[in-house]
Amino acid sequence: MMENVKGKVVAITGASSGIGEAIARHLSDLGAKVVLGARRVDRLKVVAEEITAKGGAAVYKRLDVTDTNDVKEFAGYAVEQFGTLDVFVNNAGLMPLSMINSYKVDEWHRMVDVNIKGVLHGIAAALPIFEEKDSGQFVNVTSVADRWIGPTSAVYSATKFAVRALSDGLRQEVSRNIRVTLVAPGATESELAETISDPELKKLAIERFRIDLLPAAAIARAVAFAVSQPSDVDVNEIVVRPTAQKNI
């Protein structure tokens, strides 16, 4: 069924590293045309050039998912470059874990802006395109934190719970020909832990939770599985954990 990926135009937020980069590379290998978005244009350029050097089709655009106009222009750029948009991957996210009584209010706002509003901006940008052609697919990348809460994860988990709710609500509201997939990774190789501002907490998080990590390519394969299904099959939710990850 991976043949179903070939030729699809896929826009990916947070594509400069980690899971987003892996999704872009893997879907390109399967024949998709990928549109990469993130703030780090230098990284996007490298990834896009490496994809095209292998014979793939990739373009990139600077993207700040907290800016609704930026995201709208990003979706439009995909159509401008490749004539259409088939899949929009809401992948960009932050994980600055902290205890509530650390009162890192600025970090709370930043998580809400990126992890929730960023997804809403992606939906608002791509949905009109999908509705006009009565087809398309959203892939919203969350975390197993969208169904688990522990000390330090309250706000982060809240943002992921929100995206899970948004995803299922969107699935019920859109046309019968538009698909919505939630992909919830467990511990995966990425730069997420780098957003934790407390040095001691960062060390603890890495030692306790950032072990037995999945390669980002594992999440990319899960996304490809959902995208590759026939148009009458909507894979609503995929949870992917390392086999050794039992406590979250």
C-alpha cells in the first residue's frame, strides 16, 4: 500500500530536525513531494537539498506556527510549488517540563502557543484547501502524554490532551472524504528535552524518561502507514512506544 504515498504533496511543520525531519525523509523515499517548514531555515535547506540529491522532490519555507498568517502562507506555498496539498502534518512542538509551583508562566504560554494554537493554525490553513477538493488528511503528532500525566508534565500533557480532543472533534466535523490521524509517540530521539530550562530537571528527565528511545524513523513509518491507506480507510490513532517503555 506504500504506493499510495507516491505523488502526494505533504506539508510538515517542525521539519528541521527529529520526528519532522524523519517524516520528510521517509515519505520522500516513498515518492511523496514534501514541503518543509520550521524556523531554522539553515537546517531546512540542508534537509531539502539532501532529499533532492537523492532524486526526491522537496521545498522549504521558514515557518513560525504561532503566526496564523505564516501557516496560511506555508500551506499556500505547497499548492504554489506542487499544484495541490494532500497531507498536512502538524508536528511542531515544545516540551519545557516544570513543576506547577515553579511558575514558569512564560513557558506555559509558549507551549500553548506552539502545541495547541500551532495545530489550530495548521487546521485553519489546510482545511479550506482540503474542503475545496473534498479530500486530504491531517496528521497531528502528539505524545503518549496526551493520555498520561505525571509530575512536571501537567501543562505539557494538557496541551497534548487538547490536541487529541481537537483531532477527534475535527474528524467528526469534516467531510467524509477528509481524514484525521493522531500519532502519539513514546520516548523518541528528538530535541524536545532541550527545551527544559531547569538544568537539574533536564538531567532527571533524560535519565528517567529519555531512555530506550525509539529512532525518529519509527514515527515516520507510523505516519507513512496512515498516509498509505486507501482513501476509504482513516487510521484515527496510532500509539508508538519503545517495547521497553512500560510506565508511561
